[in-house]
Amino acid sequence: MAVKFLIASAMAMAVRQVPYYVPARSGPLVAQSIDNLDMQAAPIDPSWVLSGAPKARLALHSRSNDDAATTAVWDCTAGEFRWYFGWDETVVILEGSVHVTAEDGSEQTLRAGDIGYFSGDTWATWRIDDYVRKVAFCRKQFPAPIALAYKVRDMLRGGLRGGLAA
């Protein structure tokens, strides 16, 4: 009973934070060629730049109806900079490469075809020798009470079952 109360309380808090009606941002399917997206200048905060003069661009592909997730294409020229990941972000490198140093000091080079994941609320140093282009899948983290409610739900269900949908 206490668990049900905890989940109900967490859901009630969430409902108070979300408008009752969220207008649709797009249809059930958003599809477009990466080459046809309108890339716009997306300057890197000058205080984050460590060397060079990196020029970044961004094109938003899609946004979820609840504003909790986005998909975008991002590219950048040579330079080195620190980057703050405010959201969880999964990237797929389409072209070029980037040398990444995480907060814990671990280093990884991501090249075309590689997939990387960056936890929200973390910093990383990016060094781009020539050029990099990526698709970024970004997701806001749930507020702590909601995340806890999902964890409790999953524990009660016996963990994750079935994996990803086909």
C-alpha cells in the first residue's frame, strides 16, 4: 500500500508540472534527409573554447510532444572546447571524428559510425582536428520523484522484460 501511495504521489506531482494539453509538435512520423535540414549557426560559449576557433551549426529534426526529447544534427569545425551536457545525449557520428575526454579523465575517439552516450549534468572536453558531424538524441532527465517511481515500478515488475520494441 505504501508503494502505491508513493507512486500516486509522484504521479500527482508530475501532473501538476505538466500542462493538461500539450499541442502536437509534429505528426506520428517525422522523416527528412539529413542533407535537407536547415543548419543554423550555434556558437559555442566563448568561455568554453580552449583552443582554435570552432564553428558549430545545428538543425533541429524533431521534438517530442512533451518537450522531453529532441533529435538534431550538429556539426563543428576544428577546435578544442569544454561542453556541458544539460540533458542525457546519445550521439551517432556521421562524418569526421572527435577526441573526447570525460570528467573522470577517460578518453575516447569517436569516428564515423560510432555511437556515444553522455550523461546529463556532466562536462566533457571535445577536440576536433578537422570536422565532425553527428546526430544527437537528447532526453531530459526525470525529476527525482518520478525517476524513483519508475525504479520502484520496475522492481515490482521484476526488472525490465522484453528489451526494446521492434
